[in-house]
Amino acid sequence: MQLGFVSAILPELTLEEILSFAATEGFRCVELMCWPVGKAERRYAGVTHLDVTSFGESEATRTRELVEKYGVRISSLGYYPNPLSADPIERENYIQHLRRVIEASAGLGIGVVTTFVGRDHVKSVEENWKLFESVWKPLISFAADQDVKVGIENCPMLFSGDEWPGGKNLAISPEIWRRMFDAIPSKHFGLNFDPSHLVWQKIDYVRALHEFKDRIVHVHAKDDKTVADRLYDRGVLGLGWHIPKLPGLGDVQWNQFFSALTDIEYRGPVCVEIEDRAYEYSLEGRQKAIRQSQQYLKHFFPSRQK
């Protein structure tokens, strides 16, 4: 396994500055954000460390040179929109940009893209299913043609009344994952596994790692903490009773998690994802959060490996 971080938390840094920081701090890899250049539609979105809208051989060469210079590999190209948006124009824009991200990942020899399945949040799973298949079957076929694996993150995208009742990501539970992979059995379709989204849903993330071991193409390291007073006030059907935290500051049992990763012989990247508001007061604070997460997690990794 290789310890890295998700670049979304450092939007003001350039690609070279991201790789330089990662190298200085001893990280092995980085998941690079590839949103279209423009205004962010939500927190942690709209970050562009690799602009794939006009990505050609000169851009690919420059990126490879930076990777070689700093000795930090790119674990994945990340882009997390809602490809099942109810708005057909918005949906098509997301799909077309996702195809460009896939092409860039292939061109750079990375071979992994991380994203969301998406969801029309006012419709049921059944009502979303036909759209899911019509969008994702051709997308995965396109990725497979270029030998790129797509890792779907399991975040429900349910944070406010705007996403109620279903959240804006369909792929949130083992039941749905099984159905997705039955519908699209391609080995180029898998999971970007994040235990923080399972712990508050009371889903056994260790069991899920074992069941879906052949589908895990990327891993996020983020924690989540239940706020007891809010849970008492609002109940599980309410919102805001759990919050993202740095690894080790929440409810995920990381020793059990990494024990399971080694048991299933996972050999890929584990990228710290920072969404802890307590550290968002400045660039320095967010860099501190990355360092603190590394300090906690490094005991689960070899000191250095080729």
C-alpha cells in the first residue's frame, strides 16, 4: 500500500506545488482533482490541479516530468459530479468531462479515475436504475477500451435539505454495489472505498472490504464522528449529527480497517481525504491536517517501499 492524500484540500497550490509538498512530507502518491476550471458548486469541488479540457501530449509530457522530478506518483484522477443529475444538460456536461478525465488517465498511464455514480435525489433507487444503466454502461465500456478502472466513492452526498431524501450518490451500500456490479460486471468498474461513509450508516466496513475485495481500486482515509447530543435531538433520519474528522479523531477503528486491507492483500493507494472544518482556517491549517493524518496512519505502512 502507498500512503497519499487527496489534492482537493489545497486548491490554491499548483500541480508542481502539490507534488513538491507531497514529496517533502514523505507521501508516496496524490489523488489529483480534475474539475473544469471555474466556480465550485460545493465545498471541495471545483478544484483543478490537472486541466483535462485541452489535455494533449505536451501537457502529458509536462505532468510526467513533474512526477519524475518529485518521485510522487498520481494514484488517480478525481472528478466527483452528479452524472445522474435530473437536468439533462447538466448531466451531459458531467459525462463529457468525465470522459475527458478517463482519456487523460489513460494518456498518463495512471489507469484509475475516481468519481461518483450520481443520483436524482428525489427519486427512489428503482426510479434511478434505468438512468444509471443508460449512463454507466457506455461510460465503463469507454473506460475499459482505454484500460482505465473507475472507482466509485460510496459517499451518500446527503448533507443538507437540498439533497434530501435520497442524497446525490446511488452507490452507498453493499446491496446497491452488488446490483451495480451484476448490471456492469466489467473489472474496470469498482470502488473507491471510504470507511467514513459506512461507519455512520452502521454498515460493517471490515465485512464490506472482504466481500468486495476484488472491486476495490482505490481507498480514501477519512474519519467520521457521531455528535451524541445532535443524534439525540435529531435521530438517524435527521442531518448534521455526524461530522468528518481526521483519521483517528472519529469512530472508524483503523487497526481493524488496515488489518482487513492486509488480509485481502490490497496493494494500492490509500489517500487521506481532509474534510475536517477544525483545520480549514488557513492553508497552514489544512497542511497541518495532512501532516497530522500522516503521523497517525504511518504506523500502518512500511517506512519506504519500492
